[in-house]
Amino acid sequence: MAPRVFWKGYLKLSLVTCRVTMTPAISEGAKVRFHNINRKTHNRVLSQYVDAETGASVEDEDQVKGYPKSEDEYVLFEDEEIEDVGLESTRTIDIETFIPSGSIGWTWYDRPHYLAPDDEVSAEAFAVIREAMANTGTGGIARLVMYRRERAVLLMPKDKGIVVWTLRYGDEVRNAEDYMPGKPSEKAEAKQLSMMKKIIEERTQAWDPSMVDDPVQDKLLDIIAARKKGRKTKKQASAKTPERTNNVIDITSALKKSLEAERKSTRK
């Protein structure tokens, strides 16, 4: 069954406008989720907001957003006031800037969404915008209110549709130069580099979604299925971390052993 459309609006480029729909490209609906349960009664435990001073519960209608003004004072905002700040970009993706494809580093990408024309009338204008970006090797930058905040988004042509990536805010992305090591003090030896390349070649294969399967999720589902049928499950022994006997590593020797192990694995 096709996922439910969670956003409808307009895609605009200059004077060209068309109706579009957007759907998240990823889903977490299949994840195993647990409820908090009272061990004694087996009833669900519910969370609720309480007043930090009085301890009394606070109903939803009595809750507002607050920004700290001082230690015990807050500037209060209603939800409608926050939403009104970005009202103009709530339902229109207005592309004002284009950038070369691949010019944004991966750390800026947040969530992907599929964008498609909402009806046959909009399909032609949508296709023209998509194909123009594909032919020029560019992506579009716009601003849009999503997940209750105005965000910069990147539009990239993909097959017959467009992928809309929400981008992270500037204060969320750390400068890689502050954390990445500088130039290596020693250059890799040609022999070591050659062996490492061979190991990589032995392990290189075509991408397959099964590479990112969640083994923990699968084990949890097996345990849940067993307990539904009343069967007991054994606790699995945790794998021990191999001990390092020496801090000094003979890289050449390790590469030779690794390469031989790879070849044996391939022959099997």
C-alpha cells in the first residue's frame, strides 16, 4: 500500500507554478517499539507534564512555549505565534537559488522526501522544472515550513520525480577541520598500499539494501514471536572483545594475514 501523503502545496519557479505532493522517503513505522509497563499490574505507564514547583499536573490547553528571560522568567509564545513567523513558506516551495549538484557536503543533509505532481494538469510544469535541473546539473534551494519550523530545503531531480532534502541549520554542523586529523606524518609504503587495495577489491560488491538490515530488530521480533507462543528464550552470550597484547602493530604482517584470509574466504 502506498504511504499516505503528508504534505500538499505548490512548487514555484519564477512564474511557473504547479500543485505537488510530498511523502517522506524513509519510514520508521516497522521498528519494534515498546511501551512502559507497570511490572506489578501489567498496565501501561503514562507520562504527563507537571508543574516544576507545585507538582500538579498541567493540561494541554494550559501549556505554552517559553524562552528563558532570566533564571525564573520566560517570554511566552502561543503555537499560533510561532507558526505565523513562517506562514508565507508553509505551502509553497519557491525556488530562488540553484547550486551545482554535489556541491553540498553530506553533513548538511537531513531528511529525504519524494516530491511528485498532484494532478495531470501540474505534470507538465513539474516535468519541465525537473528536466531543466537534470540537464543543467543543478539543485534548487528554497525555504519551507516543515516539522513546525522553517527550513532550507534542497530539491534534486531523481528519475521521474524530485527528492526534497531538508538541510541542517548552520549552527548544527561542526567544522570538519576542527576534528579531522591533519596531514599524515608518514606516507604509506607502496607495498602496504598495494596489499590494502587488494583487500578492498576482494570485499567490493554491488550495493544491496540487505547490507543495512537491522539484526537486533530481527532478533527482537523472533523473541516476541516466541513469547507470544509461550516459549522461553535463552539469553545470548555477548561476544568478547579481543585483547590487544601490544600497542605496536606490524602493519605489513597484519596485511599479509588479512589478504590470505580474504583469499581463503573467496575460495570457499
